[in-house]
Amino acid sequence: MPWEKKYASIQHKVNNMIRLRKLARAASVLTTPLAPEDILSLFNPVFSARQLRGVVTRVVAETADSATIFFRPGRGWKAHQAGQWARIGVELDGVRHWRSYSLSAPAGQDPAITVTDVGAVSGVLVRDTRPGDVLFLAPPQGDFVLPEHPRPLLMLTAGSGITPVMSMVRTLVPHRPDADVVLIHSARTPEDSIFREELSELADQFPNFKVTHWFTGERGRVDFSSAAVLDELCPDWRHRAAYACGPEGFLDDAEALWSAEAAAAAAEGSTGSEAGGSHQPEGPFAADPINLIIERFTTSLAAGAGHDGGLVTFEASDREVEADGGTPLLDVGEDAGVLMPSGCRMGICHSCLIPLRAGHVRDLRTGEVHGEPGQLIQTCVSAAAGPVNLDI
Amino acid sequence: MAIVTNHEAETTEDAVVPSSRDDAALKADGAAAAAAGAQAAKTRRGALATSGSPLVRPPAAAHLSDEQVAELGRELDAIKDDILAKRGASDAAYIRRMIKIQRALEISGRATLLVSRNKGAWFAGTTLLSLAKILENMEIGHNVLHGQWDWMRDPDIHSTTWEWDFVTPARAWQHTHNDLHHRWTNVVGKDNDVGYNLLRMDPQQEWKPFNLGNPLYNAILAPVFEWGIAIYDLELQDFKDGNKSKEALVKDLKALGVKALKQFTKDYAATPAVAMLTGSGKQALYGTLTANAVRNVWAHAVIFCGHFPEGTDTFTEEMVEGETRGDWYVRQMIGSANISGSKLMHLMTGNLSHQIEHHLFPDIPSNRYAEVAPKVQEICKRYGLPYTTGPMWKQVGSTWAKVFKLALPGGGKA
């Protein structure tokens, strides 16, 4: 559309203009106490002085309950490495919620997240996201990335655990003839299997990529209790750098298998040397102990039940105190000698707000238990509900 | 053997407390947990008692029993809970719409002033900029700084990040206003908003010859109101009395200096300088001066209507000694006054025309006060408490009458 083109070119010009920081600073003389971005955001929602944002450009349904959301990030985003994740902020009934999602697009291309509907936030993302919507963003991060030097790889994924690995496969397989990737992906049924067709096509097209689709509805869970399944699907698995991403049980089982193999290899190695043998033990473990890289999705702290208190950690002040479930965090901090901001002490003035790093708090007025990392807590009317980490 | 990279999951939202664990805890603790909860609520410093009574109940509420006051408190709590339950996407859309309108007014006003050599442009630009400043200070700034929109968790519209188009730095104002004024509303000796350390606004305040100038000071204060508030927020009296450290004062002075310089530069240097390109420099300066004065006079009038009109009560320190939650609510209601009028009127006062409701619930979204008002008025009627309200001209007249009357010694209620 010509209009779109024109709009894009205007945006391009505006972008260039903003890159001239000096000009922006000069403009702020006229916009103070606002930043020039606050005014520009009237015309383009990507602009914000405080908050990285992106505009959704495309939404592609993957399975019945998953979708890939492509977005164009604003200034401040850094290009992602294959396998990394980003925190995405979404508004639910006016309230900002943050979740972490793996990026499924290959490195070097516009970012996209693939989301499976497993709860309130992901549900809204999958069902209600439309091109033009604004997403709130934090730059990509994570160490679940490809090795620096080329080596044979084994990918083990289950369910939505395919997402970061998909980014790796898309980055590596079509562009690197020297790549050697085996993927074992487990999903309940073919219909539930995200990226199934694209993976099969890649495997057909590129001899350096092999994929096994494992459907638990037909074959049950992948059995990691012994090496039998892996020996069958990927006989040289011990010689590959392995990456695993999926639900907790899946990862625990894989980790246990790798540990057992490593212990066995180490034992073999030591008996070998005791016997005076000079040859290196077989398998990659002795040479390279880091062989299984896991991406684990866990909540950092669980909410306490009933009127439990919990261990309160004041991170910047480096203090830890056991608190009961009825004492406001403000009092807990003051008693522990932390310099706490305070005001009315009755929950009306918002002078005592402190960012929550992790954990949950109970509102002493309503009894409601809530808490999201980064949320600002009214410490004068909030008590610990389980372990709490505060950014002070 | 393994590198484990932890990050919070897409599935965090599913990490609800398992009900079995909840049940177990409840069974284990049983009544003890409930008792501990109740005890903890009582020991919370600053928390108000749910039962009992203050040493002296204010005269306007003297006819109420302890139980009636407690019941009134519960009714008002229920009104607040109802609003908190309803608060959502439509409220978020409201404040964002207001911010957009305000910014559009601001840039169009300032842009028009750039060509204000033309008389029509001068009037249009000055009007737009005055409206922008009023909207920014009243409906947006004041309310955002109260934390009314903190629930959205939007860092761009948050009490901890917002700075307003007003000389006094937001943080300084939040301390004297949100904390001191709202907690101690109209308690003479605790709430310095009773006269702002400048005017004699209550008969309980000892008369001094200085107070003869009451009307003069108030007339001078109105057009420079933002500077009056800025000085007030420095808490010079507290410093003199030794209740504020020198370091704290120096810090506040520095913050004010930086803020004032920025505000001054924007309105009285940068805008006229750009306007000089069209030969409108002087006119633009008059425009920004006028807009600031218009905003100051308006803010002064609205704010004086909040607690000074005839019918609002002030309180002694005995009346807050042992004050219960219900008594706190009573004090907010009988110490505040509303302004009646149209929707536009409410908007331009930043919904401070619903001062009574605002003082009951300082941190509910301002767009909800109109909905709460009839319920509060009904409660006042049922409990036989005054609910002071009236049109702007009448309330302004009433505050000026008080300013004149209390310039002279005495001035007890007729």
C-alpha cells in the first residue's frame, strides 16, 4: 500500500532524527519534564523514554494452541543469538504482566516468539495478538546458545521446548554445510507438534539434519532410564554436544542419564589409568565434561501457603531475615537495619514502594497474595508470603 | 556435567499455590493462624484500630457510637473494594487518552505561540497552553503522583517515575502532600496545609499582627501558586524547629534548583527564543507567563475549595489520638468539601471537585470518583454527617470570606 510505504518512510526519517542524540537533548529543553520521546509516542507507539517496545508485524498460527508473533523492536533492542529468550510485557485488563519467551526466529532476522497457550498471559498472546499491537520488551538474554566452534549436535526437545532449538536449527542447518544436527522432538500428537512440517522439510532438503518426531500419544514418553532409545535413534550420541529443552521431568531424566554415563566413563578412565594403560578413555566426557546443556523453565520462588511468612532478602543491603506472615515488610526491613523508604504506613501514600526481585507478598488489607518480579510493592501493607527478595 | 540455565518460565502463570498445601497449612495452624493474623494486623505500626474511639470525637460526629463509626468504616471499605474489583482496561484507556489529549494541547499551544505576533494566535496559543498545564497538573500529575495508576505497572505512568509541569519536584510534593497532608488532613499542628505556614485559616491558629495581611498574601499567592508550593515543600519551618536536617534541606534545595531552572528555561527562554524567528519572542514570553499564571490562579482556587469553605471542620490532636479506621474516614469526609458542576468542570479540577471522595480513597483512579460520590453522600446522610458541596463561585467566595475574617483576631465559628 502506498500509504504504508509513505508511513514507513516518514518513520525512517523520524528514526534518523532521533538518532541524533544532541538534537533530542536540545528538544528536551522545550518538552521538559517530558522527554522528546514522550511527544513522539503520540505518532508512533514504539517511542518511549523508559520502556523498550515493539510493534507486532505478523502473527502466524502454528498449532491449535500456539502461534508465532513477529515484531519490530524499537531502539534499545539488541539482535538475539539463536536459542536466547526475551521478557515480553503484555497488558491484561489494564495491568502489565511480564513473561519470558524463547525467540524462534533465526539469528540475524527480525525477532519472533512462539507462544503456547498454557495460562492467562500466553493465552492472550496466542489468541488476541494482532499486527499493530504494542509489545513491551526487555533485550534478549540467555546462555542456551550454539557452541562457538562447529561440532556435531544432538537436540532433545519436548513440547514447547522446541522453540529455542528451532531458532538454532534455522540458523545453522540451511547456512552451514558443515553442520551436523540430530533432533529428537517429543510431542503428544502430530497436530500438537509445533514446526513439524518445517522440520521435516528441512530434513528432506539438508542431509546434515536428521529429525525424529516422537509422539507420546503413540509411543509413551521418551525413556531416558537407559541409553537404549538414544542408542537406537542416534547411535553416536555420546560424541555429540547435547542440548535439551522441555518440561521438568523430561530434563531431569535426561540429566540423570548424562550424569550416569559421565560417571561410568570417569570410572572406566580411572581403572584404565590404574592399570597403567596409556590410551584415552572413549567417549567425549573425559575430554569435554560439558556435554549436556539444559534450558530449564522454573519459577524462582514459590508462594507460601496460608499465613506463612518466609525468608526476606534485602539484596542491595545484603541482609536476610526470617519474617512472619503478619509483619509488614517495611517493619521487617527497619528492624533489620535496612534504610527503608516510608510514609503514611497505612497504604495510601505510595512512598514506601520497593521493587520485588522474586517471591510473593500478602496484602495485609485484603489478604490477596500477589507478586511478579519487578513489581513495586507497598511495603507498609505487604507481608512475606513465602521467601521474598527485595531490591533494596 | 551440565550447564543449567534457569529463567522464569512461560509457565510461571501456572505456578499457583497447590490447594493441598494450602489446606495442610490451614489444618495445621487452625485457629492459631487466624489469631496470629488478627494480632499482626493490630501490631502494624501506623495501622488504625478497627474498634474503639479517639480521645475526643469531632463535634460533627459526636452523636455516633463506636459501633456506628466502625460500621461506617466497613461500608466505605466495601465501596473501595468494589472499585478495585472493577478497575481495568477501560480505566487504563482513560488515563492514556487524557495523556494524549494533554500532550496534543501542549504541543499545539506552544507551536501556536511561536507565531503569537498575530493576536488571534496569541489568544489561541495561550488558551491551549493554559488548558494543557491545568490538565497536566490536576487530572494527570496530581493523580499519577498519588499512585492512582500504579496498578497498571506501566513505568511511563507511575508515581515513582512521573515528573510534572510544576516548579516543585514531584518527590518533594509527594512527601508533604500524599504523606503528611492526606494522613493528617486538617489536624491543626500536624497538617501544614491548613494555611501553608503563610495564611491564618483556622481560629485555632494563634493570631499575630502579621495575619492582618491575610487577604493580601492570598491575593499575591494565587498567581504564583506553584512557587508558593515549591517553597512550602522545602519545609523550612521543620528545618528551623530542628525536625529536618541540613543535609535533607540542601538536597531538596538542589532538586528544586534543577527543576526550577528547567521549567524556567522551557517557558521563559527556549519558547520565546524559538518564537523570535518569527518576531514573536516577546509575545511568546507573555503567552507562557500568562499560561502559568492562569494555571496558578485556577489551581489555587480549586485547592482552596478543598478544605477551607464554610462547613469543613478542622481537628485537634486529641481527636486523632486513638483514631479508628472509621474515625479516620469520618475526619476525611467532614474536613473536605466538594465542588458541584459539569463533567468538564470535574475534569479541569482533576476531579478534586470530588475532594471528599479523593480524601477517603486517595489512590483509586480519578475517573471513578464521580461513581463513588452518590454512595458517599448517601452514607453521610444516613449517619447524620455533613457533606459539604457547592458551585465553584460559592465555594471560592466562602474561602475568601474565611481569609478576610481570620485576618482579625478571634474568628471562632459564628
